Amino acid sequence: MLTDPISDYLTRIRNASKAGHRVVDIPASNLKKQITKILFDQGYILSYKFEEDEVQGNIKIALKYDKFTKEPIIKKLQRVSKPGLRKYAGSDELPRVLNGLGIAIVSTSHGVMTSKQARQENVGGEVLCYVY
């Protein structure tokens, strides 16, 4: 049993990219699927595929690396809101990561989105993680 599935998701991606793996398998959930779509839309991962099983399913994520230096595109994945200490932010106090170069993923009442999208829609929520 995992106490924090989002931290496990981020740790699996972080470890696979540090080890130089091309693909990483992660147990699926609806929240993880939405975070994966955001990472793909923002250009942090190469591709993804949702595999449905009878129970839970898997997410296969193809990681992205720099063509010349072979460094991972994702420099840092940082969990912000934890089960022991939740972090919430209103629409006017949503964080900017690396002065706009990174993204903050926020869970709002309108769904999971980046902090920039949440600011445009004028909604706040739980700050899940920073990606840069």
C-alpha cells in the first residue's frame, strides 16, 4: 500500500530519467493520467500510452532526452503538497517556477492543469508538484 501515489509516480520518472531509461511503467490512476497529459503537452516527455487491465492499468511513458548532450529534459520533479501537509494556493498566489521556465501542476475544481492555465481561468487549488 502506498501512502502517496503521486510521489511514487514522480520518483519513478525521476529515477528512470537519471538511469537513462527510454520507457518507464507506472500503475495508472485518473490523476496520474492527467499529470501525464500535462507533461506531454508541455514537452517534458516524448510520448505516453495508457494500457487498460481489468484491475488498474499501466501508463507507459517514453522519456525525452537532449539530442546532443543526452541529458534528461526533466531536470527536477519536486512534490509540493504532501499527504501530511497539503499546500493550497488561490488564483492570485499561484507559484511561478523558475520565473516562468518551469511549470507547477495544480489540482483545481476545474481539473488538473498548470499554474498558468489556472491563473487564466482565475481558479486556485492544491499545488501538486513543480517540473523543470
